[in-house]
Amino acid sequence: MTDEIHELIIVGGGPAGLAAGIYAARDGLDCLLLEKGMAGGQIVVTAEVANYPGFPEPLAGMELARRMEEQARAFGLRIAEEAVTGLVPEGRSILLRTAAGERRARAVIVATGASYRRIGVPGEERLAGRGVSYCGTCDGPLFAGGRVVVVGGGDTAVEEALFIARFASSVTVVHRRDSLRAGRHLRRRASAEPKIAFAWNTVVREILGGEKVQGVIAEDVASDRRREIPCDGVFVFVGTMPNTGFLEGAVALDDRGYVVTDIRMRTSVPGVFAAGDVRADSVRQVASSVGDGVTALLEAECHLAGLEG
Amino acid sequence: MTDEIHELIIVGGGPAGLAAGIYAARDGLDCLLLEKGMAGGQIVVTAEVANYPGFPEPLAGMELARRMEEQARAFGLRIAEEAVTGLVPEGRSILLRTAAGERRARAVIVATGASYRRIGVPGEERLAGRGVSYCGTCDGPLFAGGRVVVVGGGDTAVEEALFIARFASSVTVVHRRDSLRAGRHLRRRASAEPKIAFAWNTVVREILGGEKVQGVIAEDVASDRRREIPCDGVFVFVGTMPNTGFLEGAVALDDRGYVVTDIRMRTSVPGVFAAGDVRADSVRQVASSVGDGVTALLEAECHLAGLEG
């Protein structure tokens, strides 16, 4: 493993990484994709993808991920299950520290995506998996007939609240502002759903429960008044954090930790590109991630051609 | 038509415009897509799309376009056949001059793509459609058993040469440089195809023929020596020109006429966005175009929210 220098290593197997991998494999690059878990990224936990262009009928996120992986493998892409823990630029190549040792490549595409953000209140960590969840698609059906609190007001929060409302008897959306940030289509659907109620200008201060969630302490942001909302489940959708810990000190990140790129997906390090949810300014859609992945790959090929010539 | 102000008008119905339209219609925007001809853009003349993520089996460009259009229409997108001839910023709205009169919108997404570039030699215009073609996928089968000259050395030229070689008895690729610009995968395939020969460091100076193409005058760029290459067809793949004539003087273009955008697809005019092949720095793939379209649409929604709030 140590002496070989690949032409390209793609870090992350979500839509951005797989899109880059499809092109890399088809172009015959010596390319390896490293994925710490299961290929597919966040879409594997998305119940239904309706807006990825080319599919008039909605399909499960898992199925879309499977199709992309199959396409990449059919062109010959090699995928290894291996977490990357560090990146060191070495002039004409890039060193990656991984769970299995070290790997080197002439070019690297970072497509590690983003993870769910926590609200950081008492009870949240202790009750995770005991009523506290970050994925409605995964855990919504567990709360059939139950009362659920959803924290957040963006697209994801509202999409997931609508999904959870298929199962739960009631969904209370707790949002710190007086209106939703979610798009109009989602706002309308949520307002029309009788199972969904809203607690505006409200934050969750604590999650209550012993073995299982029993409620939350909610606080009005204007009056500071607190009240208890009894519930069986708490779903937290307050944004994401980029998976960029392994890049710190090596590649320029913005103040929230996302990788800064130019319009060609080039980072501050020559030969290192970023694509998908991990980069600053991404709109975090499957379509934009595959676009990023393809752009990053074609720019990586230019970089390789420059090294050769 | 004159007094109504749409929330959004999308100009162009290729992958970028349709992707924006899918999102716009699903979000319930008051949106109209204007397309001067048939929806689908350049992919409708692409025989086979193998690298659009999500399709492990290659599909015809025409079929992919049809699927995107069906998806957009299923969400309720309105599409009108109407050429746009001018754009005038008017503060809080944008005026579009069209073949049918005038239209106004709060936001505009320009997704008009690019067209084939001509080489500009004697005989080219006169013999267009009489042996001179810009689309191998469309016209390749017309030259079954014939001798064909292909002009160009990029991805498109080589892809099309390979396609034409399925039908023609011989294909001579005339290229002004001493090596192909096309990607490695394509270079390898072309080198392995016995029907394809290369004329390096060579340009076409004239296309010969009366009623039909009979040959070309080729010139060696080093020695200036000329020779005739007899042939039945000439396919020209020397790049594309952006369809931005209607934007001149209104929106910032680069020196080749492509629309300049930032990473969020914003142009120099607030409320006007650009997506796909028409923008500077696009890598001109279906995947990157749909990514652009979705990004432009979500930025347009931010712009609309800003006008409201």
C-alpha cells in the first residue's frame, strides 16, 4: 500500500463521490474511492427522491444510491471501506492517512459530505437512540400513534415532519423564529397537515426522560418562560456539520468548517478538489452534488495532464 | 401577456432549464419556461448518455430529455415555444423581449446553452446539409460505406468520429495539433479503431463539391503544403458558441460570449441567473448542467424571498 501512487483518490461515496467515480472509471484513470461506511451518502436515509432530474417517478434514496454505485462499478471503479483521518500535501502528490495506513495520489477529490448537527442540551446525548433521532426517514415509523417534537424550521425539518406525521398522532414543530425557513411548497404542505402544530419563537432547553424520552422543556425566546411538552420522540433537524476534521490545517475551510472552492471545485491546495455538501456554498441537493463531482473530476484530469506535460 | 409579472422565467429547455423547472414547479412558483424549439437541448442529438449518474444502462439523449420534461410537466411546469430576443433589467423586475412580444419576471434563469461553431472556410455554408454536418449522431448513418472527414480533436470530435466509424468505410480526423485534446478513454478507443486515421498538424482550408461534398483542401500548419482529401462528408466539431446574443449589453459576458457567474450562478444583474453550457467555466456535461439549474433555482428563490421581505 505504501509505495503506490494512485492518479486519483476520491474520499467519500455519496452522490458527489460516485459521480466523480463514474467519470474517472470510464476515462480509465487509476482511481480508488474510499468510503468509511456504506456508499450512497445521506441519500440512503432519504425515503423518496422526487426532484433528481431524469426520474419522473420518485425513487427511494437507497435505490438511487444503488444505481449510481452499480454504474460506477460497471465502469470498473474500485471502492474500499476505509476512513480517512488526515491529508498532507507533498508537492506533486498528496498523502492521505487512513484507518489502514497511508495512501498517496496525484489528485484527491474530497466528497465527505456533512453530518447532522446536535442542539447540545441536557438529555440529548443520553437519550439518543432512545427517542432522540436525527433521521425521520429512519426512525419515524417507530413512533406510530405517538407524540413527536420536531426541532428546526428549514426544508429538512419540514420534510421530515411531514413524513413523521404519516405515523405519529401529533407533531409539534419547535422553531426559534416566527416563520419557517423552508421553501414555499413545504410551508404550504405543513400548514395543511392537521397533525402538525407549531411552537414559534421557541427553543428546546432540555430533553426529559429516564430510559426513554418523555418530553422536552421548551422556552419562549422573548419571555424566557418555560413549559414542558410531553412527547415520545424528539427529532432534531438544525442543520449539518461538514465532515472536514481530517482537513484542518491542510486545506482552507470557511468559518463553519466547509471547504472553500472556486467555481471549478479547486481548493486552496493544488491537486485537491472538493464536491458536494462538504464544500462552502453548496445548495445540498443530489443534482448539485453530482454536478460538483463531475466538475471536480474533469478539473482533476486537467491537473493530472498538467503534471504529465 | 404584457401586464403580468411572473415570479420566474426560465429561458431554454435543455437539462439546466428543465432541472430548474422541476424544482420551480414542485415549489409552486409562478414559473414559465421559454424554449425556442424542442425541449431537451443538445442531449436530444446525443445517441447515448452513459455517464449521467443514476443510469447504469446507457440511454438515448432523447429519452433522458423526455424523462426530464415529463418530470417537470408532472409537477405542473408551463412550457411555451417562444424565442427570446432581448433582456432589459427594470429594477425589481426583468423585461424579456420575445418573438411574441414582451414578458416580465421577478427573476430570470438563462439556460440557453451553446451552438456548434463553424470553421469559416469556402464551401462550408454552401454545402451545409449537402455533406457538411455538425452532428454525427444525426447524420452519421447517412454516410454508410462512405469516406468521411472529421474536423477537430476534442472529446466531441473523437466521440462523434467513433460513432460515424460504425457506418463509414473510413474516417480521417483532421486536427490542427499533434495530439488529441480528448480524454484518455476516448483517445484509446480512437487509436484502436482501424477505420479511423489521423491527419495531425493539419487544417481544412476549403470544402470542395458542387451539389454534394467531394473533398476538402487540407493544409499542413508547419509547411503550408496543401493536399486534397477526397470524401463524401465533412463533420465539423470545433467547439461551441454560447447562445447569448440577446444578453449583449445587459449582462456581463466573458471574451468568448459566455455568461459570467459566481459560484451561486448569479450574473452581473440582480435577479438574473445563468446555468449550464451558457455560463463561463461550465464543464458542459448533463450532470453539471442539472446541478447548475438546481443551484440557480434555489438562488432565484432566495432573490424572490428578498424582494418579498
